[in-house]
Amino acid sequence: MSPSRVLLRLLAIFLTLGTIAPAQAETASDPVVAGTFSLTPKSAAQAHPGRSGPLSEDELAMARTAWRYFQNNTQGATGLVNAVDAFPSTTLWDIGSSIAAIVSANQLGVIGPDEAQGRLSAILATLARIELFRQTCPNKAYNTQTAQRVTYTNEPGEIGCSALDVGRLLLWMRILEQRYPDLAPAVGAAVAHWNVPSLVRAGELYGTALDDKGQIQFLQEGRLGYEEYAASAFRLWGYDTAKAAAAAPYGLVSLYGVKLPYDARDPKLFGAHNYVVTESYALDGIEMGWDLPGDATSGPFTFTNGWIARSAQRVYQAQEERYARTGIFTARTEHQLAGAPYFVYDTVFSDGVPWATITDTGESYPQYASVSLKGALGLWALWDTPYTDALFAHVRSAFDPEKGFYEGLLESNGERIPAFTANNNGIILETLLYKAQGPILKGEALGTPRTGATASASAAPQPAPAAAPTPPPVPFAATPGGPTLPPAEDSPIVEGARWVAPRDAAARHPGRNGPLSERETALAAAAWSYIKRNTQGATGLVNAAENYPSSTLWDTAAVIGGIVAADQLGLAEHAEAQGRLSAILASLRKIPLFQNLCPNKAFNTATLQRTDYSNSPKEIGCSALDMGRALVWMKIVEGRYPELAPAVQDLVRYWKIAGLVRGGELYGTAFSKGKVVYLQEGRLGYEEYSAKGFALWGQEAKKAAAPEPYATAQVQGVTIAHDQRTVKSHGASNHVVTESAMLDGIEFGWDAANDNRSNAFEFTDGWRAAQAWHIYLAQERRAQQTGILTARTEHQLATSPYFAYDTVYADGTPWATIDARGQPITGASAVALKAAIGMWVLWPTPYTDKLFDAVAGEFDPERGIYEGVLEGGGRINSLSANNNGIILEALAYKVGGPLVRKQ
């Protein structure tokens, strides 16, 4: 390193330390921490961070040069500006940059107010009449001459919507309302036309595309940096984008000793690159001052979106440090090229690789690594250091006075990239405006969502096919009914009912709606094959495990659920279903009770003998949890098959169910020293689900139905409730799994047991709905953060110990896989098929689409659906009644909604 460069580096360090408190200057800590972030002004004259004050003559000349691009590329018929020089196409992101250019040119005195207002009026009029993609949201690209929807090659066509691009434009529409009040009605009309609500789902941003069959797909959009920038813009208009605005899931990487965050969602798993670039962080500072949307009170040197400000600082410091170590001027962000591949992402870090230069398909083009003009000017405006002085000098002359500023200079040889764009020149203009005025958006109260004709329910997006990503439920959306589900970090134990918004006008219930696709029908048929192959002709009972003549009331309830679902789905004739159910009811009535008190825990399906779990003739006690599940299905059969109601009612009387409810709790029985003992049964999850079964038959178990005693734990950043009673304190594990939460949704719709009045989008058992949502979120986040597909619940094994509890949390340990005694089992963790399909029907998200795709082929059409796929690889070659029955009822939920409600 030359002496002059050493001196430059020391000066930079000195000046940086002079403006940031010592703890904040440290670069090796995690920048993603709660709270504000503050800087100390360098002098009393400094009006805002970075460079401040009127433009010099040289800087004003730069503004005029950048404006030349817009003079050359504006289309008179529409007011739109070509995104690339002389090519009549644009995107909403580039329209945002064009509006930024007009506002900045006016504010800097390059053009007058009349010209600015005329240009803006023309753009707004066009934006209020553009044709939407499938009448859902703005298309990703438009012809600037005709305002037609086009592909990226400017051919007429529809290609989908970009939530990130809409976000950038929304931010500048808010700025227009502030700075040009006369244009506010035109701004409102344009925003209402775009059907913005279709792009916000479950607190996240969703874009759209077409699959290979021409059907709409909804795809989560955005990675750390751009996702939060766009989320802030949506928030300005009143939309809840809490999940998109959060850093999680993120990882940390150290570049030249500077630790900076990146999005932890694996590009290989989720199909989107996790670029870390300058542009999103710089725009957040230039436009919003790194403040939270709606902040109107903090000063210019306190950033209320603190972790974004800290992360922006790290992105700058990593690039400065690279220059100090290598001598390579560094200002990295995406940029245009004059030839193929035409566009690259010049990153600080992406897909595990520092300083990667890649295309949107992940191809590497290191020869096009460049000093981006907009990136360099953004760094120069926001960080007043010797390095950005040198950077400014390096790029200052990279312009054509007749065309505007070039995209950048190649790192390798300093050659200019001979391309000119609206985004580059627009951002340069707004960067200069920042120097003169500070953050461009002024703090004010948040707006309210705008709606118009195209935002009506009839224009809402329709569900995509089962195999394609579809809109998720919207637990945080504002609905007229009341409070929605709590965010991930809050406790799920909430008071009262909770509501979600319908995803579209056609939705009859939360989750996936509609008839089964071919793939789904194939799964249902395979599950039905299990039940038919394992039915004992003499009794009508079905083996709980393939070819093994034993069962329990829990498994028999799953069989009954499978038969009812097969009838509903058209797999079985109604008469066949009724005949099978009649035979089961008659056989259950013949099985002697345990000590004449209650049904034995297990029985032989061929002989109706009471047995132990090894199928040896024996009495072993009663299970209140199994009884609760059986009672749910007795009530459903009573309602759907009136001819069977007398047999159902007689059977329930025979079971003496009142003896299993004591003091408002559920009690099972066992033998101890030859005597019958009653033992409280159930932990949070199964206990409450089973209590609903008893309540359906007039046996209220109010203490069992309540969450107490409970505690909460953080699992992947999600707050999960769990039973305080543990295997050590009370002899039973407090496992949190998917199955009980999922069954409550599929069967009850997370409603109170006897609720027949609320609609399907109100959950009168609100805390159960919230806990189920959090159990789902924890599993989705684990997959995002680790790459391990996760759908956890108990399941059968092909070898000893033959049964495992695959938990989200148990006995103080997240993601524990244990046996019935609470002992760890190695190598048995799996994606349970029933859990994966249940999550898929209840929560239509891109993650559950991936789950479905991963498991949809795991069946033998003649034998049934396998138990699961091991997380470490390999199929569990077991088949069971519970797994196949639950999958059938999950598919019936998709078609008809909650099964108890359908009486």
C-alpha cells in the first residue's frame, strides 16, 4: 500500500470516528439490533448526515447533465420516460426514478414548476389508465409510447407484477402528494387503480407471474435491503408489511473485518438471489433518512429505522475497506450493460460469494464488475469522507453532455459502460437534491389504503393451481370483524376471537379452496386404497398400521374421517361409505369396556378383543385423548348420516364418557398394582383439542380447554406456547407438534366446540388459531434459515422404536425427536406427510407449495401414502390409518372447509 493511500485510509478512519459514537463505529458486531441509531453532526452548520448545503457550480452542472437524459427520452403521448436510452419500454421502478428526476430537477432549479407539473400530470394520467396484469396489479413492463403491457423485450404481453417496483413508485407518489398538493387527486386516482392490496399478504410482499400453463402464481418478493425499502413505501399508504420490514431471516458475513447482514433464505431452496448492494440502503437514506414510515418527530441525526441505518453504514464501510486493502474503487450495485447479458447485479455479497457480479439467473460475469455512477454518488452524498471524495473524483467526468451519465466504469480498466438509463440518472438527480435539502420524504402521519374500481373484490386475484405458489392467509390484514392473529414475536395466548381477511371474493374459508387437481386426486385415491386394503371383513374395523390387526380409538376416528372424506370427494359411493361406517359402529359397540368403565386403549381389529399395544389380549386402561378425537367424529357422522344417528348415540352412551371428565379436566385410566387409577391426561395442544370432542357431547372440560398452565419459548424467533408440565415434573412430555393444531383447524376451523354462528373467517377459539399460526411460522422459518424442509408431528417408524414424536418444541428443547418416554431418538426426524399436507391446505404460502411438491409423490397407489420423508434423506416405508385418514380429511377441507361446521 502506497504512503498516500495509507494516509487516505487513516484520514477516513479519523473522520468516521469523529461522527459516530465509539460503540457505533465498531464493525464486528451484529448491526441488526432494536432501537434507534444516532450520529453526531460534524459541525453546527451540518443540516443532515453526509454532505449538506447548496450545490456547487460543478454539482449543478451534473444535475443539468443528468436531466438531459429525461429531455431526450420522454414520450409525448404518455409522458413516460424510456428506462434505457432510445428504447421505448419502462417498469414501475424506472417510472419512480423518472418522477424522482422531475421533482429533483424542479427543486434544484434545473426546470421550472410549470414544466415539472406538466410532466408529472402526464405521467399520472397514464398511470391511472394503464391496463393491469390480469386485472390484478400493474404489469412489470409497459411500452412508453403506447402504455401497452409488454414483456421485457417490449413485445405486447402480460408477465406479472413486481411488488418491489410498485413499492418504489408508491414512495414517490407520497412525495408528490407532499410537494405538489394540486396533484394529490391525480396521485390518489392512480394508486387506487393499481389494486395495491393484492400485493400485501400476511405482512409480506407478493408479486405475480404466470406458470407454464398460463395460470397466475403469487410469489413472495424481496430480499434483505430491497424488501424493507419497499415495505416502508407500502406502509406509507397504510398497508401492514411488518414481516417484510423485519430483518429476519438474516445471516452475517464478515468482509475485511466488517460484519454485514444478508438474507438467510437459501437461493437454491427459494429460487431468489440474496444480493447485498448499495442501492436499496442508499435510497432508504436519501429518501427516508433511514427513519420509520410515519416518523415526524426525530431529528435528522437520529434514525428511527436503526438497524437499516446500521446496515447501510456497514455496506459503505465494507466497500471503503475493500478500496483501502486492494486499491479498487468500489461502489457496488445493479446496473445496465450495453450488450448481453444487458443487466447485472454487482454485489457486495450474494449467494455466499463476496463481490459477486451475477445475472438474475445466477450466471457469473466478473468482467463486468463496475463502479456504479448512482452507487458512487449515493455513497458520496451520504458519507462525507476522504474515500467518497476520491470516489467522486473518479466518476465525475463519466458523462456525455448530450445523453446524461454513463452507467458506470469497469473496475478492471476504468472503461465506461456505454449505456444510459432513467434509473441511474434519476437517482443521481435525487442524490444531489439530498445534498441540498436532506431526506426527500417529509415525516407525516401514515396514510390509509386507496381503493378504486379495480381494487374491488371482483377483481381480486384468484387462487393459483395447487402446485403453484398461491396467496397466503392474511393474519395481519385489517378486517371489519376485529383483531387479527398476533405477529410472530408476540405471545399466541390471546383473549377472545380473531379474524382473517378472505383472500378473494371466491374464498369460502381460510386456506386453499376449490376442487382437487389431478395430483391431489391421486393422493386422495392412494389414501383411500389404504383404508380399503386394511379393512377387516368380519368387523369393518381398519388396521392402524398396514397388515397389523390392531387399532385404537384415535386411529379408528382417523379411519372414520377418511371414509367421510372419501364420500365427500367422490372416491366412495354414499351407500358404501354408510355401510362401512355402520359396520364400524356395530363393532365398537361390541368391544367390552375396560373394567366396565370406558373403552380400552387398544383392540384387535379382527377379533374385537381388548389388547395391549403389542396386540396381546389384555386390558390396559382408557385414553381420554383418544376418546376426545373419537367423539369429534361421532358428532360429524351423526350430522352427515342421519340414518346412523341412533347407532352413534347408543355407542356414545355405552362409552360412559362422563367418567373421563373430573374437575373440568380429562382423566384416563390405567392399572397400578392391580387397581384402577385415574390419571390426568393431555398437554397443551392435544388436551384442548380433545376437550372440544367432549364438549360436543355436553361434557364440558373447561380446565382442559384452557391453555393454563403454560409458558412461552422462542423457536426460530417465533413465540410458541407450551405446557409448563414437563416429563420431569409430571411424567409426560409437553411436546408441541403440528397435528393437534392442524386438526383443530381442519375440523373446527379454530372455533369453539359448539359455535355454529361465526363465519369461517372468524376464529372464536382465537388463541388456538394463533398458536397454530405460530407453529406453522416456526417451521417455515426453520426451513428458510437452515434449508431443512420442516413439517413436524408424531409418526410411525418402520423399525424400533416404531413411533416417534417429531416436535417443534418439547421439554425445553426445540426440534426434539423423542419417544413416548421423552428419550431422544436419532435419525428419525422427518417431514411427516399428514403434517405437510395439512399445513399446505391451511396455509397457502410459497413454503407450503414447496412442501407439497416435495411429498406429493410419496405414495403407492395400491397401498397408500407413506408416513414421511426423513430429514436426513430416505422414505419411511410405513403406512398407517392415521396418516392416510388425516390426509383424506385435509383434502376434504380444501373442497368444503371445516368438517365439524359442515353439519
